[in-house]
Amino acid sequence: MDRLIEAINTTQNPSVVGLDPTEALVPAQVVASFADEVRESVESEEELQAAQLAVAYYEFNRTIIDAVAGIVPAVKPQIAMYEALGPAGVDVYAMTCEYARERGLYVLADVKRGDIGSTAAAYARMLTGVGEHDPWSIDAVTVNPYLGTDGITPFVDAATEADKDLFVLVRTSNPSSSELQMLDLADGKKVYEHVADLVEGWGAETIGKYGYSRVGAVVGATHSEEGKALRKRMPHTFFLVPGYGAQGGTAADVRGMFDADGSGAIVNSSRGIIGAWRKSGQYSEGMSADEALELVGESARAATIDMRDNLRAVL
Ligand SMILES: O=c1ccn([C@@H]2O[C@H](COP(=O)(O)O)[C@@H](O)[C@H]2O)c(=O)[nH]1
């Protein structure tokens, strides 16, 4: 986690921009502008839409990355949005990670892996690469702990080998998260508290120079009180905090998830940043693709600065 903490210190900004493009979040004229170019490369008309969206996502992401580089320390591309487009989308995922890395950003791949040990070991190669080849250009992955220790250890080992990180789901931001995570265990703990204790243990051998291990935790901004309690319970665990903005979380809600020095957490916003152009009041369907992308970048930059300043105000 040392590199992430240093990037946060450099930018004085504990926030991460989520790159979760969807058809609705990319201006229509940007998608349309790639129709001719893509038509030449696809084999059938059926492939056209996904291929066109994939190219548009890449251009959109580059615009966002260029607009926020230097202001934020990190981006978090959400793989679901890219996998939905098939192989063309997966290519764009890898290209986006590479571009973000080139722009000096820490890349947190939100892939939420989780499987038995042998399969987890294969998933974990996302962190180490294959031989000399590192096809993903990422710094961290998100992992689902439901399978227990043998589903996590391969990621800890791979992260240690590659000097990278993982973030394990502990208390997720979504409305139904309590169905499982808040269940009472026989020893009086809640399920998420037990997971929190496991996460502290999984990271214990990997504590870096700032006191945090390379095994982080995902703690939703929508669970302010539990997040505050987890901060005390998990003194060596860095938090990734999604749920800010579009899901209702505020700077005040996440304050307790930071440590006494204002470190220990990074807060994500995806739609709130990449979709800011839609709320700018400046968009019109008559804009050219270039004009629309310019607005996307300007709006994302303004929303990023706003989020940074809101967080700074409570830390
Ligand atoms: O508990 C969780 C874990 C992950 N996420 C992911 O974060 C972003 C949030 O997007 P917003 O647009 O800022 O709501 C998204 O990729 C989720 O899959 C989460 O929200 N909560």
C-alpha cells in the first residue's frame, strides 16, 4: 500500500475515480463518431454496436484520465462494464489500465475475484503477469472473501511477489449487503466483523512502512458507523470506500474511516465523476463529438476537485 499512500500524499487527495463507462454515460455523438472506422474492422453487422462502444469507451476514458491525472492518485476501472462488450471490451479494459499507468496513476482493477485455491491462483496472475509479460498494467485487484482463506492466499502471494495490493470485500455499500454481512455469529460477532478480523490476519505479514498491509478492505461509504468501528478494529488495513456520491455517501459519512492522521482510506466515485457532464447544464445533442468530449473532461475535472475539497474539509 506504500505506493498508493505516497500517491495520495503527493496529490493531497484520498480519492479515486471509477472508470465505469456505460452507453448512457458516454455522449451519443462520441459513440456515433466511430461508426465508419469500426465498420471496416468488424466481420458482421451484429458485432458493430459492441465494437463501436468499446472504441468510444476508450476515447472517453482517455479524456477522463487526462482531465484528472495530477489531481487524483488513482483510478478504478470496473471490469463488468468492459466484459459486457465481449473481447473488444476486455481489450479496452487492458488499454485503459495501461494508459492510466502511463499517466502516473495507481490502477485499482475492480474485478471482484473469488474462487477455490487453484482457480484463485490463476486469477491472481492478473497481478504478476505471465513470465516477463504484464498484460494488465494494474496495481491492485478487488477480491471476494466468500470462499475463505484458500481463495485469498494466492492473491496475497501474488501481490507480495509483484509488490502490488488487494482489497477484500468486508462491508459493501449496496442496499442488500446486510442480508449476509450483518448476520450474527455464535461468538457474538457479525459476519462482516469476522471477515474484518480475517482480513487483518491475511495482511499481517505484509505491513509496509506506513503501517498498512497490502491486504486492504472494501468498506462502503453508506455504512458510516460500521466504517468508523472497522477503522479501530483493523488498524493495519487500508480501506477502499465506494458509495460516495451516486449512492448517497458524503464526506461526513466517510470521515470516521480515516485514521487520526487523515490516512488509511481512499474514497471512490464513479458515476459522480464520469457522468458529471450530464449535470453540467452545458450539454446539447447538437455538439460535435470533440465538443462533447471536452465537456466530459472539464466536468470530470471540476467534480474531482469538488470531491477532493469536500474530503479535505473533513480530514
Ligand atoms: O461495496 C461496494 C463495492 C464495490 N463497488 C463498486 O464501486 C463503484 C461505485 O460506483 P458509483 O457510480 O460511484 O456508485 C462501482 O464500480 C461498484 O461496482 C461499490 O459500489 N460498492
